[in-house]
Amino acid sequence: MLDVCSLAEDTLITQAQKGDRSAFGELVARHYASVIRVVYHLCGQAQVAQDAAQEAFIRAWVNLPGFQPRASFRNWLFRIATNAALDILRQRPEESIEDSAEMPAMVDQSPNPEAAYLEKEQADFLQAAVQALPEGARSVLVLREYGELSYEEIAAALEIPIGTVMSRLNYARSRLRELLREHEAKMEREYA
């Protein structure tokens, strides 16, 4: 039996397009962490992120026969994941982000409880601020900062012009700076 773990991504894609579930499983394993990170930052809730990631991989499996190998698989997968996360958010009523600590990679493991508390508070605020952004700006920001996609890759993933990517990213960063300044001023007043 062929070891799918050692195969190149394009070979895995070709095999998965022919119905090889183990090849698709390897693609899922290779991209799961980055997909979960992106959808988590889009929706701000661990359970919703897990649901969206699962939905994204189901959609990817169903639509894989139509995937064109000349395109980036990662960009294609991020587009599906972004759409899945936004679809799930539209279907669910507004919920708080109180489960953000469920994401192990997001939790500080430092021994200083006060520092850990402050870092968690700041991370929670940042996640809430990202959630407050309009959907288009939030998607671009998350794909750039957490998905580490280039402007061109974001444009391809979201099927929007590069100029739109740049303007939405500029807006998102400016708005986050404003919110962070307001939050810092509030914190200074409370702890003064």
C-alpha cells in the first residue's frame, strides 16, 4: 500500500479527485490547523470554528472533482472555509465569545497569573474587535494576518480585485487601531 504521507500535494489532489479517501484525509491533515485558525478568527468561537472547518472539508470533498490543479489548493480551501464560517454565522443568533479559551493555541501558558489574565483579556478584546468589523473587512484581515495569504492570494480566494483587498485591509487595520486605542484609554482610566 502506498504511503500517502510522503506524496506531493498535487499527487494527493489527483488521487483524491479520483475518490481516494486516504489521499483526501492526508490533505485534510496537512491543512486542518491553518483552516481552523482562519475560521476561528473569522467567527471568534471555538465550537463554531470546528463546525465551519468540518463543513469546509465536506464541501471541499464534494467539490474536489471541479478543482483545477493550476490554482492554489490552499486558497481554494480558504475560500470554502471562509464561506462556510460566514454561512454558519449568518444562521446562528448572536452569541458571546466567552468560549475563546477553548482554542488551546490561543491560551497563554505563562506561570504569572496576572500576566496571563491581562493577555487573555487583551486577546478576548482583540477577537471581539475583529468580530465587530464588517464581514468583508474581517475576511480580508483574517486571511492576511492569520491565514498568511498574500494580497493576490486573498483576491483569488475571495474573488475580489486586489484594490478591494488593499482598501478593506486598510480599513480593517485602521478600525482595529481605533478600537485598541479606545480600549487602552478605558483600561488606563479603570486601573488608574
